[in-house]
Amino acid sequence: MPHFSLTRESGFANHPKDMDWLRTNIPCQAACPAHTRIPDYLGEINKGNYAEAYFINLVDNVFPAVLGRVCSRPCEDVCRHGREGLGEPVAICFSKRAAADHGWDKLVVLEPLYPKTGKTVAIIGGGPAGLAAARELALYGHTPTVFEKHSSPGGMMNQGIPEFRLPRDVIEKEIEQIRRLGVEILCNQNIGVDTTIEELMKSYDAVIIAAGTLAPNILDLPGKDLGGIKHGLDFLLEANETGKSEIGQRVIVVGGGFTAMDCARTAIRLGSQSSVYYRRSRKEMSVTKDEIDELIHEKIPLELMVGPMAYLANGNGTDNVHHMRFIRNELGAPDASGRRSPVAVKGSEFDVDVDTVLLATGQWQDTTWLDKSIAPKVLDKNGWIRKGKPVTTDQPGLFLAGDYSIGASTLIEAIGHAKQCARAVDEYLVGEARVLDVAEISGGITDTGRVPEMDDVPRQGNPAIPLDKRSLRAEVETGYTRQLANRETMRCYLCHFKFEIDNDICIYCERCLEVKPHDNCIVRVDDLLYADDGRITGHVPAQDKRPHHYPLLYIDQDNCTRCGRCEKVCPVECISIQKVTHNTMRTCDVAKVQSPTKNWTFMGTTVADAKGAMVKWLAARDDVVVRREYAPIETPPVPGEGRTVFIRIEFEERITASN
Ligand SMILES: Cc1cc2nc3c(=O)[nH]c(=O)nc-3n(C[C@H](O)[C@H](O)[C@H](O)COP(=O)(O)OP(=O)(O)OC[C@H]3O[C@@H](n4cnc5c(N)ncnc54)[C@H](O)[C@@H]3O)c2cc1C
Ligand code: SF4
Ligand code: SF4
Ligand code: SF4
């Protein structure tokens, strides 16, 4: 069985083995819902190529300068640098912002992938999902029109997230790049009021609902009709648009997500004292660590493990909330979300005086405005949007994108989902899949630019303005300087480089073992473990570690930090370096670059043995088309070792849309 972990040395491949290599070995890119080519752009930043880094991001995630500030960063949660004993994850998000800060002065307008098709698509909702879907469809050659009920596009980017976290000119500039592709954005268009989905379906070839989660979840507690209780979304919209809101001095925020943090930090900027009350522990809060750190830095009290019980008036005839009753919780068994559910501790109730309660307790999809004929095609029998994050509906030509399908999530999840949705719309409009996910493999690399000393560089913090300069509009984080960006990006292990030893050439001199910086980056093994489809799934450590007493040397990608030391000392050049990138290609381009004929030789002690090895290999390679099989060649017998039989084949590798 050949021991290489990819199906080819260079070119494009989408065999399960190649796609699995990407998923397993570049965890940050696999975790990004938009599959952003993270090591590629971190590498560009490190070389000082900020504009290239911005461009890579733009292609993949549509709003790089926005996400560089406020992304929820699922990539950092899985970054290999953050594993136990290796330090902190690479600051992928801060680095992304550096690419925009230092490499994005003029508008960047992408080249369409396909010529104009004449097909039109109506998109309901001008949030990140609606805009991302529009951009993708414009690149596919279609003509999208976005209908937004608010006076400006952007969705929660500007209706929810405060300006001190996300400056409005950054949002506008990235939306302008989408407009320049021919996307029309019509504001003050409330679908369900100004027109209906049915009407849109008559005038457009397809319709996408990307209307977010605008229906607030109001806590059904005693006293809920008192004055002074607002939902956080209404409060933030008012504060973001007008710069003020009547909330009094004492403000309680109930919740533990982005909306809660933003409400509390906005309230103190309006001159109030705010505190956050959350029913679970800090671990269960669905915000980045930096958001909690900033809350604490701004001296906003965070009361954890407390559940709201009732809103209370002061009994002197006013109908305003005067205090709020809470009860202390302890954590019980995990709930459906996997988070441990809070359980109230009897007798631990307490009251807090308050002028305004801001509820940041979640929001749902508003389904009240859907046409009566359309609702059953989109909703389940209980009236909820169907589960499973669907992009399609039971109505041909009607699609869903972003939070309207997946529920309240994050910018990057909404954008990733919208990209999937746009692919489905394109396939519906033209009748075929015109883009394909592939592994783009570049061989013949001799240097990654890394040295082991880079592994010890600590994570660089993001500079911020001092507390006394903070206001509703002043951006808190000021972003990396070029020097900080360079230091941070050198930490990245560049997991998209693959080091591999060709054991048929290796002379087992063990020079690579002498220079390796990590105990387990190169290991002596007795065997490699394979899945049925040919993927290498593990290795069996060698029993006898003496030179020439073990059959294979293996580079464990999980422990390799791409320093290149091994490759430089190898006297027989049997260590190869390839760059492997998850890319989205036009199907027609992939077909054009299909690799030329290759050959492979199978060995055995008998003809049947060698044939058996060949059959097993072919069974695991459904992308291989054998062009020629040569007659077996037998070597003369070697005393004590017997014969060796070789069978050579020539083959082509096929790229299929099905993968
Ligand atoms: C306060 C707050 C802070 C957040 N902070 C972060 C953060 O820091 N990081 C992060 O990753 N995520 C954050 N999120 C979540 C993130 O903003 C959302 O997940 C994301 O915006 C969802 O995108 P979307 O396009 O699906 O929906 P939305 O952004 O909600 O956009 C939907 C759009 O549809 C429009 N619309 C609705 N109904 C109609 C209709 N009938 N006709 C026409 N238009 C309509 C709305 O006006 C809106 O513009 C935050 C959310 C909130 C509320
Ligand atoms: S080290 Fe770099 S490439 Fe590897 S997971 Fe982290 S950010 Fe991604
Ligand atoms: S490049 Fe070679 S020496 Fe460097 S960490 Fe990887 S396997 Fe070890
Ligand atoms: S240096 Fe090269 S030849 Fe020597 S053991 Fe390592 S891989 Fe094999």
C-alpha cells in the first residue's frame, strides 16, 4: 500500500483522501464556516503582503475588515498552537484586521466567475447573509436585487453591533464592493408589507429569504407589563442610530451573549451604571474571551449563575419596574445545546434595584409576514423554521440564507450558510454545479520561511484606547501595527505545508531525527494504519528503534511545525514539501487542469501478491482510470530473501463533481 497521504504531487484533487487531509491538518480552515484560507493569508501578512492577504479573505468571507474586528473566531478555538502545552492560539482575527488596515485603501471589486446569465434573484434582507448571497450570485453572473426594510443595509452589523466595536465606514466600504458588482440594494422595502414573496416569485427567477432573527424572546415573568423593560435589540438600534436612549441610572442586562455585552457597554457610554446577570457560568457564555475581558476592563459587574424570577414595582402606584428578583443557580445536566443547564437553589432569592431592564435573552425568526401560501413550504408543523439549517424549501425557486435558516448565530456562520445557499440557487438557475471544492496541491517547495524559534513567540495583544477616551462612537481596539502583525503571524505553524518522507528512497541515515525540534514530529514506525478509502489514519510505533530495524520513518503532521530542518539535512532529498489549500474552483477550470498520466509500481513476492496489492490500491481509488498495465517483472531470487515481482501501471486521476 503506498504510504503517501495525498493522491497527487501537484494540481487539483478531490478524492476523500485529499479532502480528509485538509480537514484533519488545517483545523482552523475546516472550522471556519466560510473555509477561509487562513494559513495562506497569515503567510502573506508575515511577508508584508497585506493587500494579497485582504484579497484572499475577501474572496472567502466577503467582509474581511468587519470580521477582522468582530468575528466569533471558531478558527481560534481549534488552532493547533492553542493545544495543551503549545501556548495560545494564533490571533487569526486580529491579523485579518491588520490585512485590511495596512493593505486596503481602495475598493477591491472581484472579477465575476461567469458571464451574465440574464437570471434575476430577489433577496429579502440586507444583512451579512443577504449581502453575501448577493455577492456570490453576482460572481456567478446573475442579477441580484436586495430588499431591505431598514433605511440602510448591513443588518445586525449596524443595527446591533455598536460603533465602538465596528466603525460604520468599514461596513459601508465593504458593502460598496458588493454594489460595484452590479448588486442593487433597495432600502425601506418591507416585504410582507410593501410587497409579498408571491409577487417577488412572479418577477424574479429565484427568491432568497435572509431576514435574520428579528423577533425578540421576551421573558415571560411576573410583572412583564411594567414600564422600563426593553429588549436589547430595540435599545441597541435606538442608541446606534440616535446616540441616546432613556434608560435612567441603574440598568440591569439579562443574558450572556454578544447582545448582553453590547447593551451593558453601550449603557455605560450613555452615562448609566450597568451590570450583567447571566444564569450559567462564564464557560457557557457565547461570546469571545476578549468581549468578557473588555466588559471587566470597563468595570461592568458580571453576576453569574443567577436566574431572573420577577419584575417588581415599588408599590407606590407607578407602573415602572423598580427592582428585579433573581435566584441563584447551580449547574445541572447538559441541555440540548450541550451546555449545562442551570438549576435554581431554593431560598437564594435576592432583589436588585433598577430603572431599566435590558433583555438580551435571544431572538427568533419572525415568520408572521410570510405569505399564507408560502408558510407551509418553509415551516414545520409547529410553525418554526424547519430544523437542519436548510438552504432550500418545499417551494421550487425559494431559498433560505443565514440566521433566518440557522437561528441566531454569528456573522461568519450566516455568511458561510449564505455562500452554500448561493451555490444551490446557481445550480437551480443553470441546472448544473458550476463550482467545486478541491485540494489545490503545489509541489516542489523548498522553504516554508519558518524556524523553530518562532514557536516560542507569545500571542500579541490588540492595542486599545484608554478607558477615559472611550465613547459611543470611538473605536476601542486600534489594531496591530505592521510590526505586531509580523510578530503574530510568524507564530502560525503554516499547517497547509505537508512534509512527507518517501520511504522507498530514504536510506535511514537518521540525520532528520538528529535535527528535529520536537520529540514526535518524525517517528519510527512498524506500519501505517489505513481506512478503506486509502486515508492514513494512524501509525504503529516501531518496536525496535535501532537504525535499519524498523521499516518506515513517518512525519506526524500533527506534531510538525514546518521548520524545514529535516528537509535541509536529508542527503537523498527524500523529504518533500507540498502546499495544500482548500479551494473553490470553477468546475470547467478543474477539468482543464486535470493531471497528465502518472505511473505506479506494485511489489510482491509472487505475481498474485503484487496483483493483490494493485487491486487493493485501486479499490481505494475511485478517481483512478488505469490506462495501461505492464506485464509483471520478476527479479532473480536473492539467497535468503526469494524473488520480488513488480507490476507497473499507468493511470489518470479523474476529478468528479460528486466529491
Ligand atoms: C447586538 C448584537 C451583537 C452581535 N455581535 C456579534 C459579534 O460580535 N460577532 C458575530 O460574529 N456575530 C455577532 N452577532 C450576530 C450576528 O450579527 C448575526 O448572526 C448576523 O448578523 C446574521 O446575519 P443575517 O444576515 O442572517 O441576519 P441580520 O443581520 O439580522 O439581517 C437581516 C436583515 O433582514 C432585514 N429584514 C428582516 N425582515 C425583513 C423583511 N420582511 N423585509 C425586508 N427586510 C427584512 C433586517 O432589517 C436585517 O437588515 C451579534 C448580534 C447582535 C444582535
Ligand atoms: S497554526 Fe496557523 S494554520 Fe495551524 S491551525 Fe493555527 S492558524 Fe491555522
Ligand atoms: S519540518 Fe521536519 S524537523 Fe521541522 S517540525 Fe516538521 S518534521 Fe520536524
Ligand atoms: S535524513 Fe532523509 S535519508 Fe536520512 S533518515 Fe531522514 S529522511 Fe531518510
